[in-house]
Amino acid sequence: MRKYFLLLILTLSLLSVKNAEAVDRRLIIDSLTNIDPEIRKYFPRWKVCETDLQIQIYQGFRLLGFDETLLDKGRIEVLAAPHNDPSLPFDILLITCGEASMKANEVDANFGGNLIGILSGDLPFNVMNPPMELKRDYCFSDIPPEIPITASQAIAITSFLEPTNVTHAFTISLFEQGIKVGNSGFWLKNMIGNDDIGYPFWSAGESKIILKRPLYVNHDSKTSDRIPFLINAYLGGGYRISSGLNNNNNVLSWVTGRKLNNGPGGRIVAGMDFNMPFHPQFGLNLNLEMPMRELRREYAKYEDYYNYDIISLDDAGIPKKMAEVSPILRASGVFALFYNWWLDNSNPENFIRTDFGINYAEVREVPREFVYDTANSKISSFRSNFIDPNIKPENHPDFLTNPFNFKTFKPNEVGDWIYAKVEYRNQATWPFGVSLQYSNQILLSRIYIPLLGDWFYIEAKYATPLRGLRPYEVKNFFMISPVLRLTI
């Protein structure tokens, strides 16, 4: 009895092993022939537009019992394995008709060798006039393969010019220059212009150096890879630039000249990015630029400042030059809420950031030289402290009463206060970015695209006021610059 029992156990064991081997074999075959939809787009593919072949493939699917509502002979696609030698025929991996598909083993079992040979390019379709070499001689349309995303490009970052996924970084362009050394998160940057209020490059008449320092680490495991710090502080100084005046730069002579000045006393620049601990993608941004000294206490060269005339009508209605003034940018700043959004957290190649808040910008007209008629027809004139250091206009009675109505431009309408910005960045194999900003009633757009790999780009900015043009503004300011971006 024991012998029969042992024999039964041995027989059942062998059968289970054979069944397991059969199941494993089926799984292996299925895994080899079932192609992931995400992988398909990296293989050679083409659409069949030859009517005769479309009918044969459609009939093949229908005779094999596929649901006819899923079939479409106008949407037949062939997926093949690539070859290093383009003269060799393709190996068919998948044929799709409408919404239905056949894998390689099903194609071999259900389609004739002639049809497979024609589709792969091993046999001629036109037997009366075959091609001289093996190739597909029927009507087809290639579908360009996509290039897979590399690991480095799939890492989420909030700023393309300030990558947080590298140890060292160096970026340089005509708009800004920055350097990051080590994993501390410190950035030292020099920026030309004031983009926050719509004046890029030299149109603002200023440049600034800032140090960005992280203050609080993000301990949220879900977002710390893309937002490593919850608080980043900015501190630096702004200084006046004299370039761009009257467009006197030969290299950049095609760029519109500057009409706005910055005071010689310098500016203090401070700001902060604060990401909310409960939801780090959301946060607030504060940036302030304040002049360090009053204008009347400073002296500067006449040639370094843009100026324009104030024209008024005399008693006879004749236009007359009443004064010559220089527009000086004073305080400015932005307070805004922002949100960082990656469309797919597992594959963060598409990034959108939105900002919304308020902005402030102040520009003052400072007298440079003016001439006017007094009641007794005598001529009275003086040069301001921006021309002659020996004359202090603050002691001149006519200056204190402001007889020529010198203006201070600052927000006085709802539109002047609104700050809104949206940015889109794509980090696929051809990374690019574009942004659109509304601030100080000025529309500022920015775009960058790669020229060579992931290290050499070109960046362009365009600004135009959407309200009436002020005397220190230009209608269309366009600037383009190469960008060198090196990371380790």
C-alpha cells in the first residue's frame, strides 16, 4: 500500500512541475511579445496606407474573431524591431488595426508569410516591378520615434537656472550670472535689470548682486527632492549702470537704448521665498529694493543720465521748453503668492509655476537744467546737483515750490498694482521654458531653448507697456542672449 501511495505522490509532483513549467513558459512568451505602450514610441513604427494591404489586414483581424467595432482599416499601424543595418528587413513585433492589436507570435500564426514579408520589406509588394534592393515598396507613413528621457532630465527642480539636483552649478548670460558651490544651497548671483516691474536688461538702468541663502530644510519626504528648503532669503545691493544710454554700445547696437536711470546712491535688495510646511508646493515671495540715500545729497556726471524736456505753452500758446529732467527709479518691490505644479510627479518633465500678488514701482523726475520766464521777463536758471556740485538746488526757492510740476510716477490705478506671472518648463530631451508676466501694466515675456545639448541655450525677453507710454519707457524692448549652463 505504501508503494502505491509513494508512486501517486511522485506522479502528482511530476505533473505539478510540468504544469508550473508550462505556466512559466507561457508567462515568458507573453512577456516577450507584450510590449509596454510607453516603450512602443521608441521603436520604428509606420502607418499602412496601401489600400490592398489595409483590406487584407482588416479581414485577418475580423476572421480571427476580433470585435468589429474596434477595427478600423484606415488606422493600421506596424511596430517593428530596429536594425543597425538599414538594408535588412524589419522584424514585425505588433500590428494594430483600430483599437485591436496582434503580438508577434499571433502575427506569425495567423498571417501568411507573404503578407509579413511585404510588411517587413523582405518581399516586394509590386511583383511586376520589384525594387532593386530590399525595402518597403508599398504606401506607408513613418511615425518618428521619440527619444527616451534620461534620469538627470527627469529630476524635478523649480528653477532651470538654479538647479537643486547638482552639487556645483555655473550659469552665465547677458541677463544674469550665477554660481553655486557645494550642497549648501548658497547662490551668488548678479542680475541686470528689474524684471519684477517689467524692465529687463539695461532698460531699468540698474544691476544688482545678491546672495541667496537657505534658512529652513524641507523634511517632507514627498517634496524634499524638488523643494529642498522651505525658506530661502535674499540679500544684496543694487548699483547704477551707464550702459545702453543713447544705444552707444556697438556690439548691442540693435537693442533699444535706455531711457530710465538709477540713482548713484545705490539700493539695498532683500527678499524671501517661504514655502508652506503643510503644502510646500504653495508659498509666498517677497522682494524689496530700496534706495539707500536721498537724491539731493548725491552728485553725478551729466553724461551718464538720460534726460528729456518738459514742454509747456506760454501765454501766447507757443510750446516752450520749461525744464530738463532725469527719470530716476526709486523704490520697487513685489509681494506674491506662488504655486509649483508638476503635471506628473513620477515623471516631472512638465512644470508650471503661477504667481499672483501686488507690485510697487516709483520713478521720480529730477531737474537737470531748466530755463523759464519770470514775471519781470528776467531769465533765471541753474543746474541741478546732477550737473554742478557747487550749486545746491534744495536751497533754491523756485525748486522747493516745484514750479514745473515735476512728477513722481507710482501706482495710482488698480492695474498698476497687479502682479501676475505664469511659467511653463519642459525637461524632456529638448528642454525649453516660456513665461508671461503682467506687472506695473507691462507685459514681459521670456523664452529659452537649447542650442547644444543641456549646456548651451539661447534666451530672449520682450517687454511692452499695455497702458500709455511714459516718457522714460520704450514701446518695444527686445533682448536676446546666449546662456552657458554648466553643472556637476
